[in-house]
Amino acid sequence: MTGVRIILALHNHQPVGNFGGVFEAAYRDSYLPFLEVMEHYPDIPFVLHTSGPLMEWLAEHRPEYVARVRAMVAAGRVEILGGGFFEPIMTMIPHRDRVGQIKEYSAYLKELLGTTVRGMWVPERVWEQHLVLALAEAGIEYTILDDFHFQRAGLTDSELRGYYLTEDEGKLLKVFPASERLRYMIPFQEPHATYEFLRRLADEQPGATVVFADDGEKFGVWPETFDHVYTRGWLRRFCDMLVGNRTWIEPSTLARTVDTTVPLGKVYLPDCSYREMTEWALPPLQLAAYQRTIAEHGGHPVAEALKPFLRAGGGWRNFKAKYPESDEMYARMLGLSQRLAAASTNPEIDPDYLEVARMELFRGQCNCPYWHGAFGGLYLPHLRGAIYRHLIACHNALDEAEGLSGPRVALEVGDFNFDARQEVRLENDHLVAYLRPAQGGHVYELDVRDAQANVLATIDRRPEAYHGTIAAAAANPHDAQVVANGIRDRVVLKHEGLDRRLVYDLYPRKALVEHFFGPDVTLADLVACRAEEHGDFVTGTYLSKVQRSAERVALVMERPGWAGGQPIQLRKTVELAAGSRTLDVHYVLEDLLPNVPLDFAVEFNLAGMAGHAHDRFYQDPSGTRLGMLDAHLDLHSISGIALADEWLDLGVTLDWSRPADLWCFPVETVSQSEGGFEGVYQSSAVLPRWTVVADETRRWELRIRWTLDGVSVLDKTQSDVLAAAER
């Protein structure tokens, strides 16, 4: 061959839990029109990877599209790539789940499209060398990574015009490098730019193979790309360019290339992802400094000369350190995977039950909500909620497989979040609660099993490297430019006043967070995160002990501390009974000074619900609606509050034994997406507060009932019953 071989590989993906309208819009604007154009070019084969969540949606809602793809596969015009069924980061999940996800999806694609999968798409191209073993065990012959991976292994551009062998424990895998240059060229530059690139390559390295591999959503979904690619005909012009130069440009597939050419050699690749991902994984200050350095010196001859030898950037696993919320999902997922693996060795368990649990686990491993960059869905509450929905469903299925049914209660102590400290899980047939005595005694996960919702799937507001760009854009809206992400040059602020929402939390947005405030603190101070703490209980370490019986379990947490300048003792007990939908919380404050009042508040952050929707709202004990969940409330002498989500049929009721003043406000983040910068409602902060005055024994007590049930059973009498019992 005297010309060049080009392989066009598209990755189409929608995450587990994305809105149906997003699937439909992406199908309409990208997946379908791309296929329609390519059907007119039988001489241009291409490679297609469709993630499992998207393929399931297409099979159910657009079977005619699947039939068209199947016909093109049968005609040899499309090669189908497999991969993990629900697009997990392969390094994040255990070996058994890697193999299981790949095999499960290969079997699904074989049945759906009538093709045997030989290659796979590595989600987000997150690579560690040990993955070779899992891919080979799952029957995968080859995959695609970025040329950036190979450059980090010391190879130069001229050595990346084909594919390589790599190995682990004697197992072999063929790996293609995808061109970053083509990734930025297609479809943003005119087809002639690709022609010139390929012409130079053919002159310099006749017989070379080059791979374009990137997201299919670039062809119609990304901002302004539909008009560019289809209305103005970029894709047809690109295909015409390829067909018009068939004498020296050969469009091909991965399979054909493997079957007709030999590898360029053997390579061992370092832990890596695509270049941008390694940047996003950096801590925000380092990422901002890195971006400034690149902007100022990236084009300097010395910088270009040093570039092949520099290894800036972080590894994907660092997202779990950068974002504790990602680590919480990961830990929950891994615990269930371990439980499923143990159950699978029990011959008395029906394997059909375990298969249900396994598929729910696999769905809960979808990568998007576990990280954040210009892409990644960590800041999207509906995607985090979807992960927990499937993990809770897995938990429920495992209980069913193990024959656990009816009213029951259990308490377990362990390092559930892998921080070398002990957490506690309270569990019954309706609720699963995780508490961390070593960090404020917070409840950090609370699963409502019937609704399959974690009402504490919150996220903290923290600095991001791009927040400086937002502030600059707000100050100079006509001059602002994006420095780093390469998606578009113009800064797009999707909502007004985003710079005013750049507020950063000083403690985790979880539940049972104890505050002692000064008497002058206001709701506005809380919203702006400038309320001064007059105590040291917010994240303090509690000593704890557990209590168990057949009908009830409890965690008792206690610590000495300071409040209002005086030493006090605080004890909180969290109880759960078999068959109950309520967590009972009992506070005892001791060693108080007589006649010295303290302003005490207990914070709950409740997530998993939309903020500005008519069917998500606050309700007082009399049943009166107080506003949507993004409302700011400043109420006085109230005995409780309820939060209703009619969409999920989920009601969260808080009743307390002493009348309280109450603050409620929305917690909103400012985050980046491919469409621009946006504000996103994350949770509702609920803070009842009391003026504490010691009794004759220097004590003060409070009981809170935290009930989670359907909206239809919100009981306005609970607070009255509780107050009577307290008296």
C-alpha cells in the first residue's frame, strides 16, 4: 500500500439514568442523521461503539435504527465494538466485574446485531496495564487508546501509525493509538484539513494506519455542531473527500487492519487516560496553575522540546480523592460487589436471583457520575441518584436471594468507606443508614429501599479551576475566553448571576450536623457560608457504642467539646426498629452552665429531589405548602417540616419534641458542561434551631423523628404525638 489507511471509530453513549428527552434529542440530532449519511457511502466502512444504556434504549424505543445498523453490519460496512455493558471505568471495578460486564455485553450484541465482538471501547480510555488480563479473559482481541498513552511510554508520533501488542501475565492484546490531532480536527475543521494531514502522512510514511476515535455526539449534539455537520454538509463533504481519493486513502476497520497487517512491535503503557482527563483529575489549584502555564508558555520552542518528557496530570483514581461523593458511591458499589461474589459461592441460592442483583450492580457502575471535567456527571444529581437507585436495587435483590424478608433490623460496624476508620450501618426492611462517628457523627447515606433513593446523595460546593473563568466572564462578558477545555472558545454562562453563586462549603453537606451559632446569625449568613461557629461539633470525632436487640438497634455517640465558650458534653443516639420507616434521634446536652443560653441547630441536607418543580415542595405540620424545594424559609416556633417529592412518591418528615425556629435554603453548585457553565440545584438544607437553657440538672434534651415514607402518608399528627410523649 502506497497511501494511508484511515479508521473512523465512533463512540455513542448516554449514561444510566439520563433523561429520556436527552436520549431522544441525541438520537434525532446525531445518531440517526450520521447513519443516514453513511448509508449513502458504501465504500466507507466505519467502527461503531454504542454503550449498553444507549443500546438498550435504542432497542426499546428505536428498533428501526437497530435494524439498519444490523443490516450494515451484515453487509460488512460497520464493525461493532463491545466493552463493559454499562460503561464502567474498568480500573474502578473488580476483575470479576470487568470480565462479567464485557462478556455480558458481547453476548447481548451477538443476539441483537448478529455479530461476534472482537474489539472493545475502553471507557474514557482509562488504562492500567493489568487490564490486559481481564480483556483477554473476556475474549477481546484489540482496543483503542489515545496516542497520548503511547507518547507517555516514550513513542514518537512517527511510531504510532499502526497498532502494537501489549501483554500481562502472558496474555496478549492488540492496541491502536487514536490520533489526538484528528480528534481536534474532525469535525471542527474543513475536510481539506484532514486531506492535507493524510497527504503528508502518505508522503512521509506510505502504508501508515491512522485512527480517528471520538464521541459520536460531536456530530450533532455538541453546541452548534448539527448545523455544521448536517445542515451545512460537513459530513457529506468529508465522505466525498475520502471517496474522491480512494486511490491513496483506504477507509478501513480495526478488524480488517488486524487481519491484514502485522503489529509494529510490543509496548507497555503507563496508567493513563486521554490528556484532558489527566488534567481534570488534578486538584483545582494545581489544575489552574497548569492551565496558566500552558497558556503562557505552551507554544515556546523549549516547552515544545520538553513536552515528550513531561508527565503532567493526574490519574483517574484521584477523582475519588478529589470528590468524596465519588468515593462514597465507589465504596457502596464495591461493598455490594463483594457481597454478590460471596453469595455466588452459596449453592443454596437461586442463580436467577443473583443475576438480577448482578445486572443492577453493573448499572450502578456506569462511570459518568463518578468524575467531573468538561464532561462527567458528578455534579448532575439525577445521574448520582440513578447510581444509588441501582445499587439499592442490588441490595434489595441480594436480600431476596438470601431469603431475608419481613420486619427485621441489623447493625454492622466496619470500614465501609475505606478511610481506616469505623463506620456503622443501621438497616431494616425499609431503610439503610450509614453513619461516621469519626467525622461529626454524620449520617452520610440514607437509603429508602422502596423508593430506591438515597436522600443524602448530596455534594459539597468546592472550588473548581474554571471558577476563575466564570468570575472573569461575569466581569467582562464580551472579552471572556475559555483557556483550557478545547470545546469552544467563547465562555457561555447558561444562567445569570453565576459568579454570585460561587460559595464554598466549610463542612460536608450531610445530616445530623450540629452547630452552635452566635445570636446574630441570619439565614443570609448561612446561605453565603459566613455563619461563625461557636462550637467544635461540626466535624468533631465522637466516641461511640452500639446497642442491639431483636427488635431495635442503636448507635450512641458522645463527645466533650466547646459551645459558646464553655465546655459541654453532647450525646446523640440514633435508633432504628424492625419494620419502622423512622430514625429516632435523641440529643442530650450536659454540663451546661445555668442561665447561659446557647443557640443550637441540627442540619439536614436532603437530596435526590428537583428544586424548582411544583410536585416537589415543603409542607408544614398542618399540611400547608410552604414553597418549592429551592425556597428560602425563615420560620418561627414550628414543630416540624416535611419535604415531598410526588414524582418519586417520597416524603421526608422531620418532627422535633421542642418548638424550633427553622431555616431552609437550596444548595446550588456552579459547574461546567460541554454546553457552558450552569447552576445546578443539589439539595435542600434544613436547620431547625433552639435556644438551649439548662434545667436544674444542667441538662437539655431533644428528640427528633426522621420519617421516610410515601407522600400520601405524611402524617401531620406525628409532631403532636411526639411532643405529648416528650412531656
